[in-house]
Amino acid sequence: MKSQILISALLLVVTISTSRAFSVKDGEPNDILLELSNSIKAINSEFNFVIERKKLVLMEINLNLASSSSLEEKVNLLILKNQVEDQIGQLKLDNLNDVSKVRYLKGLQIIKILYEKVLSLDHHFASVRTFNEISKIANPNQYPEYEKLKEVLANKKDKKSAFELTSLLGTNTIASVIQTFTSMVSSNLSKEEKEKEITKVECILDFTLRMQNDLNTIYFETAFLQTSNEKIKQDIEILFKDYTKPIGYCATLENCRTNDDWEDITQKMEDYLTKMKTATGTAQYKMQVNLDFPIDRLLQFISQYNSFIDQGGKFYEKFSIILNSYENEKQCDSKLPVEYKKLKADINVAIDKFNVAYKPVEINGTKMKEILYGLNEFEKTE
């Protein structure tokens, strides 16, 4: 009959292939989130198209059931209805699997990218917080001009009243400067010679005495940031372990990165989804939960990463203010150490990196729903 021909034709609608290929490529987390959003829209749209066609078939079957008077035809229509309902159920499951796959692999891309950023930050903190460099800038005893002055005073000192600092106090900035001025007062130098010698080191002494505490602040707060970054590094490595455990991948994040093993993870993901399709009931539900739970952990880590980057950016803005606070910089510009100028430049570069290269991942309400549930704010809901 005509209605059966129509139903048969509609049943021939081609279902969607779930063998889409996804790969883990480099990029920026916000770019990955945009790709995720677009992918979820495309997947849901494709499946929704086919499911709606199947629903039209059900409507046609129900109309024929209502109008048919033949018992045999009613039985055939009921069998056909069950088949179409099963197809719709399978399509919904395939839709869920495809969304799960793209969410999982896009999340893996974000982990890979953030790990590279964390490693880069670790290298950055290590280079900025070199104690020898900070010590060289902050201690007048590290300046040749100051050492030269101490030699001059040693040769002109009053042998009877002069004294030498111990090796411990000799490295102390305040004690060393006090001794230097004391030696100068009691030395055999004329007034003009004393003024001449002081002029040679006045910028060095002024800079180190004014900036020593500030420079030490930069050192210790950078040490704090590096320690915090090490915690971030450990947390993302644990996240990766938990993230890949459900699909049977056992290597560490560091080993995966070193061996460029991302394709193996993708294959294990495909194998896991294949097994999940054949599973039923509680077993299938458990497999789906095991796949979805790491996504929630990823969002928690992103919040942690964002907080750390915000904190780091504020620290470096503070460092910039500190380094630019030396009030006699113009007057002493030619006498200031090159390390100080380099540190200022490095801090400015770091601020740019925190604003661009390390910037927080943009996770608003809509994107969070997409990552957690595979839902798009504008998708049709029933």
C-alpha cells in the first residue's frame, strides 16, 4: 500500500557515521573551546536532522495503525514501529557517543596546551629568580667601584684605630657600608679626596640601600610563584592520569609528551567507545560516567590555572612598580647595573606573556555547559 511504501522509503534514510576522526593538535585553549562549541553544534544538528525524519516515520506509522482494519497490517506496522523506535534510540546513543568523544579529545587538547604553558612558566620563574643576579644587584660589595673604594681606604687607614669586619659581617650590606664610612672619616684622605671617592660610588650606595629590600621581595615572591607553579604542574599530571585511566592509557603526561603518544590515546578512546556501544544497562551507564567524570576535573583545574595566572600577572605588575620606583634613576642612569635594566625588561616581557601567552581560559556559563554536558545554549530542546 501507498503508506507502507512511504514508510519504507523513509526508513532508508542514511544514518550518521560515528567514525569521525579527531586529533590532538596545538593551539590555544580558547580556540579549542570554540572548536568544541562548533563541533557539538554540528554533531547535534546532524543527528537531530535524522532523528526528526525518523519521528516523521513514526507519525506515519501511527496514522496507518489508526486507519488500518487489517490485523496482519497492524502487526506489521507495530513491528515496523518498534524498529524505528529502536533506530531513534540508537541514534540518540550515537549522538551521545560522538559528543562524548569530541568533548573528551578537545579536553585532552586543552590539557596538552596548558601543560606546555606550565612548563614554560617553570622555566621563566627559574630564570628570573636567580639568586646570584639579585644578590649582585642589591649588594654594593658586588660592584668593582665599591671594592676599589675599600682598597683605597684600607691603604689610608689609621693603623691604631682601624678594625676589620669578620667574614660573616663583611658580606652584610649595612655593616659593610657603616665600616666604609667609618674608615673614611678616620682615614688620612683629605676632604677633597674623600668627596671625590664618595662621588664615584654615591649612585651605587644610594641604589643598593634604597632598593635592596625591594629586590629581595621580587626574589622571594618569584620563589613563591615558582613553588605554586610546581603545584600546578603536579596537579595537571594527576589530572592527566585520572583523565586517561578510564580508556586504559597508563603512561604519565611527561612520557606521553616526550614520546608524542597522543595518537595512541585517540585510538584507545575509539576502542573504549566501541565497547561502550555494545555494553548495556548498568555497565554502559558506568562506562559513560567514567568518561564524563574527568571532564569535571578538567574544569576544576582550569579554574585553578586561571586563578594562578591572574595572581601571577598581578605579582609582575607589582614588580614593575617596584623596579620603577627608584627615584634617582635618571640621575644615576649611567651608573646603574645592566642586570637591573635587564630585570626591568624581563618583568615587562613577563607581564605581556601573562596577558597573552599564559592568559586565562575563557569559561563562561555556556561553554561550561558544553564541556560538562555537551549542550549548546541554542540547541533545540524537547
